Amino acid sequence: MVTGAASYWGHQLSRLLLDNDTTHCVIGVDQPTAVLPPDDRLDFVTADTRNPRLADLMRLEQVDTLYYLDQPAGPGRLVAGLKNLLACCAQAGVGHLIWVSSTAVYGPHPSNAAFISEDQFPYTQDSEGILAELIAAEQLCFTFARQQPELRQTILRPAHIVGPTASSPLNRYLAGAAAPMLLGFDPLLQLLHEQDLLLALRHALDAEPITAVSAQIPPNLHHINIAAEGLLPLTRLLSLTHTLPLPLLHPLAYWGSRLLRATPWQPADILPYGWDFLRYRCVGATERQTAWGFAPQHSSLDAVSDLAAHKQGQTRGTAVSHLAQDEQRLQQTVKQRQQTRATRSTAHE
């Protein structure tokens, strides 16, 4: 079962499962207001992830694996949906729940290790927006794992997702002609191609679990950092994607963000997760990814190159579109002037 089946990730994963698996039946679930991309092979059910009756559906269909890929709008919705689904899984005897968090939950700190293990705990403090939701959701999973040891949970923590089509924080940051950065700071960024996240989600369906090293982590709770090979400095990322850097003094940037919170223009709309991620390193270790048997097919440079090519294509397409419209307008103007002159010439005769 895939919840959020009409979202970008849910739809892409559903197609991947349907295209490559002949032994699995895929049930898609999403909000009543969702617009589902057409795919007649998907068994689609309209339901809110907060609906407790989903347990009846899971029991009836004998669901063995649940993907939580819902992208609910509004504060608290991510956690509320996950809380209900965890309870439904326990009631219906679902064996495995898979969902996507982020390496951003470790938090950017000057004292961070060069590569952060999945067993690091606790998570970053003073977070906001989607990052705060992810942290709260992970803490909920930690608590539930102790209460329901028979339910296996796999939490993928991808690095910054980059690619031509995905709606991700870093993609949005790089989408415009220019992007802000902090003067004097050039952190190394860890990336993941959008297609590799889909492959990791598919891999999680059949892969053997990797037990945590820390005794504090319940044995049925499995975290996996997912990242491509290679790290790129922020300035290099901006250069490759033809994004003009706008350096700001960091005291001014933080002060401006506090002012923006009282306006419709929120800092989260233009920054990946906050200014600290453009200041300090936050890089996940990938030894567990290798032991898990997964290897991304794209390097960090591949991911950025695909994004850059898509971005340039859009720019060229927009320029051509504007030029075509201008040509049509001028053609119409010339035609009108010709008609006016012909009318005037006839009147004089």
C-alpha cells in the first residue's frame, strides 16, 4: 500500500512497483481532493491518512508493507497521519512501514562529525517548518517501536534531493536566477538524485534490515542514510546550475528572517531548511547504505548536471516563447499598419 499515491513521490513509486513487480498488488491511497495521474493498473482508494478505518482496509487486503509518502499541507498533519497509520498497522497486522525523512534531522552544527552516523541522537533543536515535522515524526516512530516490536519500521534519510523534476527544498532554492548565501561560508553539501530515492524506496521492500549499533535504538527501527558519491561546495553547486550567489552578512540574514516571519514571505520558502544549512556541514555516513546492499546510480555531479540541463532548457524555452509572442505581436502591428495605409490611400484617390 502506498499512501500519498497522487503526490510526486507516491505516483512515481507506484509506477515503479507496477512496472517491475509481477507478484505485488499495489493499492494507492490519497486525499479525497487529490488529482491522481492516470494509471489504470493502480488500485486507488480515496481516504485521508488520519482515517482510523484504514485499518479495516489493510486487514481486508492483507497489506504486508505500507509506504507513507503523503505530503499533507498544514502544521501537524504529517505527524497526525503517521500516528494514525502506525496504529492501523498494529491493528491490521502489517509487518513493515517505510517512509522518508532526511539527513537534515541531524542538524547543521560547527561541532558535527565529518560523517554523521544514523545512531546519532538526539536530533537538532530549534527547528521550524517541515524540519520540525520530520523530527517530531521520527520521535513518534521511536516511541511506537518500543510499544509495538512486531512492526518493522524503515526510515530513509536521504541527503539533499536534486534532479530535473522533483519538488525538493534544494531544488526550490536553486530554481531562480539568484539565491542567497552567507558571506564567508561555503559548506560542503551531500546530494541524492531524485531517481535514486525511488530506487531506494523500491529496495526497502525486500532488503534485509540493518540493526542499529546503539542499544538505545529499538531493534525493529531501522534508519538508513541515502546519499550519492561525492560532496560539492555550495558555491560550486550555484555555479553548475547558473544560479547567481547573493552573499549576505550572516547577522543581517538571521535578523531579516526573523522579520519575514511576520509577513507572507516565509524564510522556509527560499531556504532549504534554514540559514544554518548554508553555514555548517551536515553530512551523513553511508556505510550502512552499503551494508544494506544499496548503491545510488548517480553521483552528486550527475544529479546537479541533470538539474542544470533542465533549468537551462526551461530558460531557453521561456526565451523562445517570449520571442515568439513578440514576433506575433509585431506581425499583427505591421498588418494593421498596412491596412491603415491602404485605407488612407484609397480615401485619397
